[in-house]
Amino acid sequence: MTPHLVRSGRTVVVGDSPVARGLREALGVRLHAPGGGGDAGAAISEHPASDDGSAGLDGAEAVIIVGQTGDFESVVARRTAERRAETAERVHAAVAAAVAAGVVHVVGISSAMVEGATPGRALIDDGDDSDDGHGTDGTGSTAPDSGLEPDEPDEGAAGDLRAFEAALREAAAVHQVPRLTVLRPAVLVGPGVDTLLTRHFEAPRILTVRGTRRDWQLVHVDDLASAVAVCVEHGLTGALTVGAVRDGAPDVLDPDEVVAITGLRTVDLPAAVAFAAAERLHRVGALPAPASDLACTVYPWTVSARRLTAAGWVPGWSSRSCLELLVDQARGRLGVGGRRVARRDAAALGAAGAAVALLGTAAVWRQARGRR
């Protein structure tokens, strides 16, 4: 047994990112629960390899490949082309190893961000079981309702996940995977999960776009793991959404509830001002994420989770409990536009805690850092 391979069950999670670890732990707990049956999830390296190509996956029923890693720092530290080339390489390696081992079901973890976020965005529903998500092609071109102009490059997290899905579909076609599922969760939270969306609640104020209502739907990594288990158990394929539900309907928090739970006030900016400022600040390095990602923080992208719910999936976490957990995890951290700021810097500026405009705070902070 290699140091990167832990064989303990029939569902194997590839990689060791925060989301991969959360899925592995949750699958282990769930499948070992009284009456749960089966074995715990296992983990293998991001680039599985073995002499026979199976990477020690023999006997596995399903392999989980994580596109949304929940490791924001490692994502923004690399250039877009580098990130996406590495993603394609690891996806093809994992799929090839799974097929060599006779695995019948591959599940990819993406995000409903790939569907885009726009003002008044309609509910994102599931397609039928033949829908593999071809509406998002992962080539850098714009998916429907992405919030970008048709020829505008998508260098952000949503574009990365479209590229992940495209690589997964391509690898599945090349290697003839019997069953392929792509799970697209709402805003994902859990131990160690760090994304631009979770960092949105580390800011001194919540950025909103004038004239737009932004409801929030979240989902815990434990519930994402149970969704994986339902897909494997029922053989669900295609692209499925995952999000907190209540009484069969999406469980969302309205803006007033978000303010009450977080204890944060809002700063309301015109869309043109917010997006133009975000783009300028990203270009000069003040903000780690491009303006295209801002859409997913200020515009809605609620999901139905229809097919999972119909198959009997019941999430254990509400959107409220997810946000309460997120607020607790963010305590003591201060972030501006996705960039974490040391409190001594904010105190020296005298602006971060009482910023009139969140994006303006980022510019002031960067200027002060440059003078040091």
C-alpha cells in the first residue's frame, strides 16, 4: 500500500482537498451508521497510478473526483491556464484508473456556479438523466446566464469548474465510463472549506447590488456526501443540483435574514460601479478573484435539488444552520473582496471596519501596503 492510498471501502474519494476530506469523513460516518451498511469512503492521491493502471481501485463501486476543492488560496495562487491544465490532467488520470479497475460509476463534484448568476435568476432545475451539462463547455466561452458578455473571458471560479466538467465529460467519453454523474451544489460550507463565497462573510460589510434581491441557499458538505451516496445507490446520472430544501422547496435566506444571522450591515452599490471597480482592482492585484466571480456573490443562483429529493435525499442542514456555521468559522477573520486582511492593517488604515464601500476599502488597503 502506497502512502497516498487508503483502501477502506467501495466508494473512493480522489484527492486531499478540504472538500475531498469532508466527503470522505462524511461518507465513512454515514455508511458505518447503524443500519447504513457498506463500508467507509477511501482516499487516493490526485494523480493515481499503479503498474496495471488501476491505482489500487479494484473492488471500488464508485470514484468521486472533486472539482470544487474548497482551497481558495491554492486556486488564486496559480494562473488560469496552469490551473485548468492541471485539472484536465488529474481528471483524465483518475477516470483512466477508475475504468482500469472496473469501476462502474464516476461522480464529479462541481458547483451550480457553472449555471451563472444574474439579476432575477430563475430557479436552476435539473435536466433529465440524459443531461450531462453540455450547456457549460469549459472552454472559456460564456455559458447561458453567466453574467458576462459573450466574448468576455471567464478566468474565475465558475470558469474553472466549467473546465473541470468539460474535462470530466471528455475523459468519460474516451474511457467509456458506464455511469457519470456531476453534482452541482449551492454555496458549499463545511470544516476547512474556503471559497470566494465563504469569504464573502468575512468582509466588514456585505456587498449588495442596488435594485437586486439576492437570496442565499447553502449546503453542508455532509449533505453533499449523502447526495453522493444516493446517486450511487440509485444509479442517478447526468447533472444534478444539490442545495438545502425544506418541505420539498429550496430553502433560502432572504437579505434581512442574512443580515440578522451575520450581524453585518450591507453596502449597496450600483452594478456598474461594483463590477467596474472589481475588475480594475483585480487587474492591479488588489482583489484575488476577477469581476466575473462577483456575480455569484451579489446575484441569485438558487437550485431545485429536484431529482435528489425525488430519490429520497433529505439534507440534515438548513441554509440557516449552514450560515450560522459559516459565521462561526469566519469569526476573527477579516477579508475584503476575497483577500484576507490582517487586523493590524485595518486598524492602521482606520477604514476596514467602517468602510463606506467594500471595494474602495480594498484599494485603500493595497495602497497602504505598497507604502510599507
